[in-house]
Amino acid sequence: MEFNITRFGNLIKRDFIIYRKQILIIMLGLIGLLLLIYGFARITEDANGINGEFWKSIGLAFVFIVGLTFTSIVFRDFRSPGGRLQFLSLPASNFEKLASRWLYSLILFPLFIIVAVWILSTLTIATGPGIRAYFESQELTYITVGFLILHATTLLFAVWFNNLVAIKSTIISLLITFLWGLLMVGMFWLIFNQYFEGSFRAGPSVHVNIDSTAQEFFRTKVAPVGDFLLKFFVAPFLWVVSYFKMKEKEA
């Protein structure tokens, strides 16, 4: 994995020159959509409805929906064999190419959404606390981890697929999530069913009882492991897989 800051900067400069019109359209379209939602809310609700909680919901929806959609098309060069060949032939390493798209989709574009929503919320909230008052530190951690994992998954699909990336990645992500959830429930039941009382001993069920010893075990042993894997393993692992998937494109 080679990385040269000069080549990386030239790659970003090249992307800006080629896609500056598209970038401007996306930015203006995003701001216009936010203003349209605000105008619709003012018509259908009273002024008190435009508060920090309203903008929190809008901001999260835009970061996850619009941000992940942008991630799914960030490798639009792969839509055709010619575009794929041209992109892979650029004077930069695969790591630098992936890192540039990672920077656009994980840092720059979500940051633009957050700043745009924050500015609009500051200008439109007449009374009550601002948007930041509705975010708790623990909640922000969950939101950040969730976005990192979804971004890593979407970026992998963006490299993997060439056409209709957003549709394909959404369908496959939902399918994988469902199957993974079933697998995790089955493994959880096989490993930990002795800690529960009630119907969970015979099969997975929500109607269970758990004693204080088991609660302490899950809180101190199981939860930290899951928290560590989600924060520091899942997303980086998927980003690494994306890198090797890009190398396969050269074949």
C-alpha cells in the first residue's frame, strides 16, 4: 500500500477539475432540498415545530440516506470498461485512489451536510435550545459507529459493482443484515442459553428472565467485546476488503 502525499494531492486536484460542476450541483441541490423541507414544515406546522429536534432528525436522515447514496456512486468511473481502465491507469496507487474516495464520502460530504443543517437550524430556530442540545455523547457514539459500518459496507459495494450500485448495495445489504442477524441469534442462543430462564432455554424468545449474575456477565464481558469489534474492527476490515477488491479490477 503505497502512499505519496504529492500524488494524493494531484489526484484530488484532478477530481475537482473534472467533477466541479457535478459537485456544485450536488451542493446546491442539497441546500435547496433542505430549504424545501423547511418551507413545507413551516406551512404544515407552527413555528414551534421548527426546533432543534426537528433539525436533528433532518440532519441524521440526510447524513445516512444522502451520504450513503453519495458513497455508493463515488466510483462512478467504474460504470464502463473505458472509464474503469482510465481510472485504474491514473498515476497513483490503488491505496491513494481508494483513500481519495474514502475522504470524499466519509469526511468531506457528511461534514458539508452537517454544516449546512447546522447553519439552517441556527437561522430558523426562534426559541428553545439549538440542535446540539438534542445530541447526547453516548448517542453520538452509536450514530458515529453505525455510520462508519454502513459507509464501509457501501464503499465496498461501490468498488464491487459497476452499475445500479445504490440499488444493488441496498438490496444485498438488507439481505446480508437479515441473514447475519439470524446467525447471531442462533449462535447467541447456543452459547448463552444457560444464563436465561423461561422459553429462551427451548428456543429464542423475547419472553425470558435473566438473573443479576448473568446481567453483570453480559455487561462486563460480552458488551465490551462487541463494542470493541464494532468500533475498531468491522469498518476497517471492510475498507481493507475494498482495497483488495479494487486491485481485482486491474485483472
